[in-house]
Amino acid sequence: MARGDNCRRYILRNGGDRLGWSSMTAARPPNTQREWSLQRSIVVYLSKALPPTSYFTSIDIGSAGSAQAGQLRKARGVKPGIADIMVIWSGTVLFLEIKAGTQPSEAQKLFRDQVTANGCWWALARCPEDVEQACILAGIPLRATFGQIHARIAEQNERLPAKRKRAARPRKAGQSGSLSVAQARRMGLWNP
């Protein structure tokens, strides 16, 4: 059974036919969706933490979708294995490979070896904290670190007054607190 058949079955099982995706040949498996979610949180962190003079971008190559699209990409020079995010600051280039539970492919390992041999930084990131550490190791200054963020939250929590619990309302004898529709009708409280 071909890989595309399994993907198509995944789409149909998860409502893809209702969405007009039944003709697609490749689905996004749940792990890819987790990587995308992780990548979005990393992008939010980078947009807040990197210095204003830095530049970063996601590199969205993904799967070709069809053999023809894959051939066109290859003809234009798109190579497999390129990292997911590129960060540039003052002559330092950092490539981030985002992974959620899987290992880098052979093409991604080859990309890592080639860019590090050419003086660039490369890091595998499984959480935003990994990105913070990679930036620090590459010498990219950060406007905010997770340690600072956690310290600010703790400081704010100390300054806030403790929440008072709401006092329970007194109940009448024999009242349980919740009524069924039938009980509300008998009491004259429910008249649709």
C-alpha cells in the first residue's frame, strides 16, 4: 500500500471529504500539525525577544503535494532538508529546525553539516526554550528571556491581592441547589 493511500484514508476518516479534500494526495499528519503549532509559538517568541535590528523568517517549503510540483521545485533549485526558521543578526546566521517528537531526516542532517561547515549556526528546537538557548549560544542578544518572563509573572502575582472566595448563598431547607426542568415547571419558574 502506498503512503498516499494511507494519507488519503486519514483525510477521509477525519472529515476531509466534507471539506473538499478528498482529491488531495497528501495529508498533514498529526505530528506535522504539532510542529506547525510549535513553530507558531516560536515565531511569536522571536518577534518579541529578538532585537529590532535582527531579521527572521520561516522557510516554508513543506511537501510538494504532487510529483509535478516537486519536479518544478527541483528545477528551480529547491533542495530538501532546509531548516524551518532562519534568524539573522549582525552577521550571525542561525537556522532552526523545528521538531515535535521526531528526529531530523538525512537531508536535514546534511543541511546542518553544510551550513555549520560554512560558519552558520544550526539548532534543533523542540520548544521555545531551545530557541532561546540557541540564540544565546550564537551570540544573538535577546530583549526577553524565559527566566525574566517567569520572574515578572511571579513578581506580579506577589503584588496582586489574594482572591477571596465568594461566600456560598444560604439555601432554604430541603433545597439541593439545582432543579430539574420538571421541578421548575411545578414551581412556576419555567414557562417556555
